[in-house]
Amino acid sequence: MTDHALDPSHAELLSLALEAGARAGELLRDGRPEDLAVAATKSSPIDVVTEMDIAAEKLITGFLAGHRPEDGFLGEEGASSDGSSGIRWVIDPLDGTVNYLYGLPTWAVSIAAERDGETVVGVVVAPMRGETYHAVLGGGAWLGDRPLRCRPAPPLDQALVSTGFNYVQTVRSHQADVAQRLIPRLRDIRRSGSAAVDLCDVAAGRLDGYYERGLHPWDLAAGDLIARESGALTGGRPGTRPSGDLTIAATPGVFEPLQRLLDDLGAWHD
């Protein structure tokens, strides 16, 4: 946990996000059937994942609304309300659903709090890793009570960079072409299956960079703040913020050459 005084309002938002994330993480971890990938109890295993996803979002929004009824919400599973407090919670209750379906450990609960459109608190809980990341605007990035710093910048050709692929076939094909052209210019590419975890891995110094096209606000809101508070740079195309067109996060020194290369390769369009 941060060891200096936080803005009291930010401290409250952080405390609530940590508690909501922990509860949702426990629900997803403990509620997942052992045989989910081959489960025949529902019409398909996907239905079980969707039910868990929706249940986790309801848990989060119910908990937060119980403490802060005037706040707004934007959630992957449909939670959407403006609220009247100036605070909006941006929630991905289960980032990495295919990993969750298959029993892979890389999935997370992502909760961010925005004040008047600016992210001020971000929490990412990765239950199967036993890790909880958080950041408060201006207060640094943390893994539990350990402060995080992104890696020192290597040359681009020594950078380990993660990405993700869309599930729409035509989009995937272009993304694969970009990745194929990018690989010879880097140390290697990884694909974890969770944008929130990738952004936190940049913050934790486990990756030199990460990029992806097609993210939604709930995919990146918390992780983007955590990455920035670790000293990483984030953006989209040159001069723009991270968006659905393109999201990039990287250690300074890798960010600009990676951004230029991705722009040249057309990573921002399908």
C-alpha cells in the first residue's frame, strides 16, 4: 500500500476498488467448475463463463453502489449509468475470458475510478497469480505493498513486447500480418490473453512494451493508470491517447520507436 498521505477521496475510492476486486476475484476463482472447459451442464461452457462474468459485475456494481449511490458505472457486461457525483467506475469483471474458460491463470478483475473523465484510481486483481496491482493518480503504482517501476529501456531490437488479437477473423488476419512484420525488429512477442495483466506486466518490469488494437475503455482504464504511474508511457497513434484504434504502453525509450513502427505498419486499422 502507498506509504504517503493520499487525497482522502482517492483513498476511499482505492479502498472500495480493492475490496470489490478481491470479492469478485474470489467469486470467479472459487466459483469456476473444475471441468469448465468440457462442461456439459449448460448449453455450452461459454454460457458458464458468461454467467460468472455477469455475476462478478453485479457483485462489483452492487458493492460500490451500496457505498457510493451517486456514482456512475461503465461495465463490460452492460452496467451503464451517468451518476451525479462526477465519479464513474469503469469495470471489466473478467478480463481474459478464454484463459478462464481453459483454466489458464492469466485473467483478472479490472476496476478504475474516473473523476470528471480522468482516471484517478486503478485496481487489477489477478487471483490465480495471487497478485493485486493498484495505482492512484500521482501516487505511484504498486503490487501489494511493493512499489513498481517499469524496466530500463533496452534497444528496440532487444525489447520483449506483448500484444493481443481480436476474435473477428478479418481483423485477426491483419493483426497477425503486423505481428509477423514486427517480430524481426524485437527480441520477441508474447500474447497473454489479458490486456489488464499485460499493462500491469509493463508496470512490473516483466515486459518492455505492449500494444493492441480493439480495446474497450474497461479493458485498459485501470491498467493504463498503473502503467503510467510506474513510469511507463502510454498512448495510441502519435499525439493521441490510448483508444480502441490502438493502445501502446512501454518503458520510455521503447515507447516512441515502437509507436512509430506500429504507425508505419498500420497497426491502428484493420
